[in-house]
Amino acid sequence: SILSSKDRTAYHFQPPKNWINGMSGPMYYNGIYHEFYQYNPDGSFNPNTSLNIVWGHSVSTDLVNWITLEPALEPDTPNDIKGCWSGSATIVSGDQPVIIYTGVIDIEKHQVQNIALPKNRSDPYLREWTKASNNPVIQSGVPGLNSGQFRDPTTGWIGPDGLWRIAVGAQLNGYGAALLYKSEDFLNWTRVDHPLYSSNASIMFECLDFFAVLPGSNNGLDMSSAIPNGAKHVLKMGMNFGEDVYVIGVYDLKRDVFVPDTDDSRLWPRIDYGNFYASKTFFDSKHGRRIIWAWTTETDSSSDDVAKGWAGIHSFPRTIWLDNDGKRLLQWPVEEIESLRRNEINHQKLELKKGDLFEIKGIDTLQADVEIDFELTSIDDADPFDPSWLFDTEKHCQEADASVHGAIGPFGLVILASDNMEEHTVVHFRVYKSQKNYMILMCSDLRRSSLTPGLDTPAYGGFFELDLEKERKISLRTLIDRSAVESFGGGGRVCIMARVYPVSLVDDDHQPHMYAFNNGSATVRVPHLRAWSMRTAQVSV
Ligand code: DQQ
């Protein structure tokens, strides 16, 4: 794959060098966005053996351009000597940022929770953090709790009793649990005798997140303040050490428990159906929105990563909110990304018959933002949908690639394509008729994305529901950023982040091709197609 620095992404977050993994404590405070991240100061390899993970720290005023600072937390006390693992930031009483994070205390990786406070709150970049004298503020010591699986405390939230609460991911009696703790001062914590939620759907919950949402409103809610009536709550869990799944439900304030709308974990949607894990949200009080972003791994070899000197990026920050029907979260790149757009191209009223390819020219096809609407000419002969397909969405994208004709679809984008199409990545839709509505399958198929052997090149997939009787339009937005392809289907109902390493892109003056295509029997119209070149952001100044 590409070993030169050329394949650094142009506008996705990554530090100047070395390995990063999950998010930690993202927050907005006093005009500055803070990105903290799991960072390996020793190189671009996975630190799970070196056990020397620090909290890398970068700051921004626009979520697009970032300044790299010195690490905020380093393993330098008995309470975190073997790693400063993930955690969260909470703005307490309106102006006091507090970090609560997991410390690894020995080579067996036993975990405790610690507090850190800014050394000097008048430093706009909050460069230095002081660890609380009463650390560890939370220890395992619970019957049935595996103290090696006890981490990633959430941002705190206030209950009607004025007490702070946080949840800590754990393995309790062999299964995933969100353990609940309460505090008056955010410094001294006591455990609540029951979990906020637990489930046998996973043996552990990593990187928990718990936040309130209002159906149909894309304004975020601040968990440091009282939550309006009618709000739903979302519990996000890192399941089976690799999938960020979310559950919409009700937070029962009296019993202090989370009650999911559905307990069937096979129906719990993923935040993103691609390479996206250890995500965190935070409330952005500047714009009144909730923002989510996640860790996206490399999918080339670890020797490639050592050679190129960096490994791991973060997805582009997305606004996240609850759909009108209260059944799905929607996500969309924060609008600040549009500051990177230049030389727009625009096509209207295209028509794509079966087998048609429409080449999209005139933009930088290596660093692009593409928005395309597909309008269906007919929906009557859609293939039938089987609800069991929801239990393994990737299978359907693997079984039927873009060459397999369906009644309606596949149609979508072919991107990062070499001249002879030997290398290409496909993002496409297929339309199915279900009992009471239409189900759309979105695939991001990486199987032909690179000629380099040994890469992880799946065909990611996710379903979303659309009422095509009301509107026969399916939208797609794809952010192309060299080795990152981030797609948003149906206005953000399904999101798929992916990594690709096409070798034909090594010589930069060679622009890959981009096409809109239709391989379904039914003709598809494209009322709007807009695309932009994307400038390179100042990501690690
Ligand atoms: N990575 C962190 C943990 C978290 C895991 C350690 C998620 O805190 O559970 O780097 O990938």
C-alpha cells in the first residue's frame, strides 16, 4: 500500500505522528474545542503491550483545524502507572471542567477511575491537568465485577435530586453492564446498588455514552442541566470490543435505570456500520448541538504502519440527533466542513439506465465532498425484504456486489477508481419492499479497493427505512479523503466510515476516476449532483 506521507488524510483528525485509538473527554469550553485521544508516545504501533498510553491533546476553534499540544495525562501515579485509558469530561457548575478517566494500575491491567482538574483554568488551551489527591475516586471491589474489565466512565449527568451520576463500563458476572455511581461534588463517588443497564448481548460494555435527545429536534441537550419532559435517552455501548451500538429508551428517574424501547439486541442499530469504534459524544454549547466522533483504525499491515510512522485517524465530527419518529439517530458532518469546499461542480436531471456510468469530472477526486440524490422512477417492483436480514447486514453486501442486478438498485457512486477499474470502491443502495414500508440497504464495498494483498477489505452494509410512497428520493453524501471514505445514506440514517489504500494513487498527479452508476433494472434519475474539491485542513499544527 501507499507508504509515503502522501496517504495522510487531508482533513480527518490525526496527530503529527504515532498511534492513536479511542476518543477521550471531547469537550467545548470557553471558546475552544478540546480533542483528547488515546495516544502512543512511543511510536505507530498498538500500545496494548507497552501499556504506555497517554491522553493526547489537540485544540480547535472550528473542529476543522487543530493545534497539537503536549499530552494532558500521562501514566505518572500508582493510580495510572500502566496507562491513562479512556474517560470523559464534564463541565461542572457551568465553568469547571473535570476529567474522569480510567487508570491501569498493574501489568494485569486492573483498572480504577481517577479525576483530573485543569491546573490553570485561565489557560484557554487547558494545557496542564492536576490529578485529584483522593484518586482513585472509584475502585472495582464489587462481587462479580472483573476488575480488568472496568473502565471508560461517561460524562456526568444531573438527576432531579441534584446529584451527579456517571456510568462505568464493566463485565459483571460475565456480561456487559453500565455500573452507576452518584456524587454531590463530582470528587467523592458512591456506587448505586444496581446497574443503569446490563445485557447478556455482550461480555463487556466499552466506551459507554449516555445522553438525552428530543424527537425531531437537532438541537443537542446539555446533560449538565435538567432534561426537558418528553426527552428520550440513548445508551451507546462498545459491544464485543468492536461495534458501537446504541439503544433508544427511557431513563426512569425514580428507579434510576435505563429502559430500552426494545430488548432484542439484534435490532439495536450501530452508530456506523464501518470502521468506527470507541466513539464519544459531547454537548457543544457554542452551537447547541451534540457532536459525535470515533476512532478509525488502519486496515493495512502493522509493518506498513511502522513504516509510515502513523496509525489511526478520527472520523469527521458529526452532529447527532433523533429522527422525527424517535426510532433512529441521524448524523451529519458538522457544517464547518463546508469551509474546505472549493470549485463546486453541479449536474441536474441526469438519467441512469441499467448499466449506465456517468463520470464526475472537474474536481479533485482524491479529496472530495459529493452529494447526490437518486430519484426512483418506479417502486412497485422492488424485491421483497426479509426482516431476518437485519441480523447480519454485512452479509447482503457481500453476497450481492454492484455487478448483481436487482429490481431497484444497485445504484450509487464508484470512487477512487483506476483507469481500467482494476481498483475501485463502490458505495451503493438496493431498495426492498417490506411488510409496511421500504428498506434501503447501503453498502460500502471495499473488496476491489486496492491491488495490495493482505488488507482488510470488507463490504460494509447497513439498512434504513424510508417511506418511498411519500418521497421517492434516496440521498447519498460521501466524503473522500485519500485513504478515508465516509458515507452518509438517507440524510444520515446510515453512516459507513471506511479505509482504502489504492496503489494507483501513489503518483499524486494521477487522478482517480469517479462515477455515478445504476446497475438495477429500474431506471434511476439524479435530480441533483453536487461535488467539491476539499482543501487540506491544518490538522496537526
Ligand atoms: N481502548 C481504551 C479503553 C477502551 C478501549 C484503551 C476501546 O479505555 O475501553 O486504549 O477500544
